Amino acid sequence: MGKREIRKREQREKKRVAAERVDVLFTLAERVFPYEPELSDRYVEIALAVQRKAKIRIPRKWRRRYCRRCHSFLVPGVNARVRLRSRPYPHVVVKCLKCGHIMRFPYLREKKERNRWKPRRALSGSGPSEGSS
Ligand SMILES: [Zn+2]
């Protein structure tokens, strides 16, 4: 095995560990939120620092759970308002009640649904379209 392969493997391992850490931090944030919401925000900050450093994406399950502007941990019904909208495309609107920032997340139950809204990408199976959801 060449040096390059080893390097690649290390890089992948680093990202895997970072993703795990991000997941743990968000899990902790959720757990402590009822008692110490400020600590939750700290966990989010740390998770985002890990994410930036490792250049990974925030796992899908946590993407709607923090404010992109003020980095607060968000709990729907407590410090975030969540609404579903079908126009102009099906999406979830999450509003941070702390700073008022509004985030939109397209939600696509099925590929079929997606094809209706993005006909151009319809033919490519799993494209790099994960980012925005
Ligand atoms: Zn906010």
C-alpha cells in the first residue's frame, strides 16, 4: 500500500470520528436542554467547530436542530417554530425564536416527488444533492 492510500485512509478515519463526535455532542445537547439550555448551545458550538475542522456535514438528523445564525440548539415547540409548506415546493420552515432566523429545508418523501420539482436532475440516481436537504 502506497503512502497516498494510507493518507486517504487516515483522512476517512478522521472524518468518521468527527462525525461520531458531532452526533454525540448533539445527543448531549438534546439531553441537557431541559435543565441547562445554555449548555446545549455550548455543545452545538463545539459540534460546529468539529464539523468545520473535519470538513464534514452535519448529520441529517441534526440539521434542523440548531440555528445557523445564533447557533442555538433548537427544540420545536420550545425555542423553535416548525411549519410545513407545500409552495413553491414542499419544505419545512424552522424559525429560531431566539434570534428570529428562518431556515427552510426541502422535504422530499420520495424520488418521484423530487422529480416533479427538479425535472433536470431526475435521471441521475444519487447525485450530490444531499447538501440542501
Ligand atoms: Zn437563532
